[in-house]
Amino acid sequence: MSQNFECAKSRLDNLNAIEPLLSALRTLSMGTWQMAQNKIASIKNYEKNYNHILVEILPHIDEPQVRNTNRQTMKETFVDSIVLIVGSERGLCGKFNESLAENAMNWIDAQDFASHRIWVMGSRLIQALEQMKVDFSWRKPLPTSSLISYHQCYHLTQNRLEQYEMYDFNQFIVLFNQIERGKNYSFSLFKLLPYEVHHPLSVIEHEEKRWPPPIIETDAKGIYHQIIQHYIASSFYEVLLKSAAAEHATRFRLMEEAQENAEEIITEMTQIINSERKKRITQQMQELAAGAGLLDNK
């Protein structure tokens, strides 16, 4: 009886110490998840504004090209495709990185790349790929205490865009986990380069034509290239935010389940302890009664 009581009391003390931590992690995950979702909505509004600008300047330029298609020679370091896999920096998110690593490698193996390189973002994903003996040529950690900023994404994509224009590679593909159906996530991909503007005219086709029409005093092609640079940066930023939302939604769900399990076990341990205490009190009363001669010991 004493052993069961002490074991249950020890487990209850441990759970009472852990339960607030689970609640705090759950709250932090929910807050970061919602922050990522809000930033995704803001980015979509920015892209809508970019579309409005493109609608006005596209009639003033010839067929725009980001890359010089007349280049004949390729670099010795040229690679057909760069595949960037975006995971998480922190743990406590179940099989988030392991499933991503497995799905990504299965997808890459199924492609018919002439040549490719694997890039990775997120220390936990790096560990998962290293355990799978995957070779990758570039790695970068993600922020641990906050979401990645648009400023960081802009500089990252500008470097990639310069490499693309200099024919270091033909296409840049991002693989990541994306949240869907509440707190679940699915394996997704996004082709960052070559970038395609998806018919900006459809955004305002039902709106009245602006009057008076805007006056374009600078080079329309220069404006176009500036917009495309921000388009690419915002698209990459949105991908990273979707990955972060999926990560924190997964962590929120796991912490919620862990907290519920902890509360159930706390209730169970409390019942066991109360039962053991009642037994102890009853036994002590019987011993006192027997010592006072109130019970027949025959």
C-alpha cells in the first residue's frame, strides 16, 4: 500500500510540474501559428497591389523577360535544378521533419532531373536528412524565437535570382509541409524560378477602369523588374510562413493532446492517492481502536 501511495504521489508531483509547461508551449504555438496566418493574409494583399501596378505597366513594355534567352554557353558549375526543402528549427512537432524528408526524397527520386542539388532550411530537418544519409550542398538554420522576416526573404531571393540570371541553374523548387484541414498538414511544392505572373488582369477585370489613367514617368520595364523581384520575395516568404504555420499547428495539436493526457493522469493519480489516504486513515483508526480495547481481538 505504501509503495503504491508513494509512486502515485511522485507521478502526481511530476505531472503537476510539467502541466504548466505543456500549457505554455501550447499557447506559444497557437500564437505563432495565428501570427503566421495573419502575415500570409497580409502578403496576399501586397501581391494584389503588385497586380494592380502590373496591369498598368504591361501595355507599355514588350514581352518581359527576366533572363537572357540568347545566352549560348553555360557555366561549368551549372546544375539543372535546385531543390530547397524547408523544415523546422525546433522539435516537439512529432514526425513533421521525418515525414517531410521521406516525402521529399521520394519526390526527388521520381523526377527526371538532368542534374540537381539539394538545399535545406531548418536544423531539425537537417538532422533527419543526415540520418537518411542524404547529401545536400547548402544548409541554413531558421529563426528559433520568431518567424523569418520579409527582409531576410528578399535578400535570399535576390541572391537566387542573380544566380538564375547568370545561368547557375534552370529552376528552383521549394518542398515543404503546408497546413490544411484545421491542424493537419500535407506535402507541397512551389516552383520559385522561373517565376510566372498568373494573369494579373483577372484580379481587376470586374473593376471599373481607373480614371484618369496613371502617368508613368519612368521606364516601365524597370518598374516591371522591381515588381517581379518583390513578387518572388513575397512568394518565397509566403511559402516559409505556410511551413511555419504547419509546424506550429502540429506542435499546438501535440501539446494539446499531451495536456489532455496529463490532466487525465492527474485525475487518476489524485483518485489513487485519495483512496490510499482513506485506507491509511481507516487502518490507523482500527489500530487505535484495537489498542484502546474497543475491538474484539479474538
